[in-house]
Amino acid sequence: MSKQGKKTQASAAKHCTNCGAKYDSNDRFCRECGAPVKGAAKPNGRPSGLTGLRAFGLAIIALAVVYGILNYTGKSGGELPPAQRINFTDVGAPAEATTGTPAPLTPRDGADQLFNQALYAWETGDSAAMRQFVPMALVAYGNLDSLDPDARYHIALLHLTSGNAEQAIEQADTILAESPDHLLGLVVTARSYESLGRADRAAEYYQRFLAAYTPEVVSSRTEYIDHAGALPARRDHARLYLQERGISPEDSR
């Protein structure tokens, strides 16, 4: 083998800065610990990778949920269904690099970071990474002491984007049981019924979503602020969905 060939072969094998395992130059995530190995890709214009102590903290949380993942995959048959394209863009902003020492990840931070990685994998069509991060995120949320509406919405999205619309509806019901007009609960339920081909039920929830949109947005719930970039797109989709079926949107603008 020529010197040039040896050099090329050596450059193809790199080591994860988190766990030291080898990875190929084409890999975006470490095959051993799941930590991102490249941070250049940008979902929705934002950097996707995790850096420094946050990447390390995420890897620790990922290792902590391995047992739960094994239980999850065992109950679900070992693999997640193929992802369905539902056009969600609810990936939260990943942690930015800082000049100082970043704060350690809390269990909720870790769950949200795993959610971001799962949704980014779904948005970019990376089914292998999605099958890796969806169970991790679900187990991480399941290990939290309590779930707020935003966490439940994340769980519903994880189920929906992996093809489990019924489970997404069940999770959304826990949001709506407490707040019947909650926009995140209404829209994820509507999209779940849409994915199931239940146009009648989808239209019902889209109408409720549009009717509640303005007064709910004005309430400035924290989770609405966190998903402020996605809600207008959900509203536009709801209007279009109803108009295409000859239904007048009950939008209280």
C-alpha cells in the first residue's frame, strides 16, 4: 500500500472525544456512546451538536437509561416503526458553546437534549440515529419525577414521529385533561388522527386548536414561548387542512 493510501486509511478512523471509541469519517454519532462526533450540521439554522461537558453529561444520562431502553425495545418488538413525515419542526435550540464552564445537565436537560437529537435525526431522515435516540429520550422522560405539559408534548411527538400515533394521542390526553384548550395537546392530537387517516377527528381537533389559538397564545405559557417558532406553522396547516375539506375554520382572531 502506498504512503498516500495508508494516510487516507488512517484519516478514515477517528476516535470519539467522549468515550474514545473509533468511528468512521462518515459517522455523525458515536456508535458506542451516542455522542455527536460532528457539530457542523444545523437543523433549522441552529447547530445540532453538543459540545464539552454537555456532551459528556448527555452520554452519562444515555448510559443510565440503557436498562430502560432494553425493556422498551423488548416490549415493542426490538425496533421502532419507520418514521412518518408529519412536518414537525419543534426541535429546541441545542446548547451553545460557552467561554466559561457550562452548568451540569439536570435530568430534564438530558431528556430534552435527547429529544432534540431524536427530532433532528427525524428531520434529516437519519432513521438509524432516530431508532437510537427515540428510546433513550422516552426512557429519560419516564425517569423524571414529574412531567409538565411541555415534557408530555415532547413524549407525544416522539411517539408520533416514530409511527405510534395511538400512544401520542394517549399522551396528549393527559395534557388536555388538565387544560382542554392547550394548543400543544390539541395540535398533536389533530396530527395524530391525521396520520391515522381519521379526517373527521383530525378536523375536530384542528377546529378546537384554531378557536383557542389567540386567547391561548396571549396567555404566554412557557411551553408556548418555547415552541413559538412552530405554533404559527401549525395554525397555517390547520387552516389549510380544513379549507381543503370545505370546512370553515373557527378561528377566533
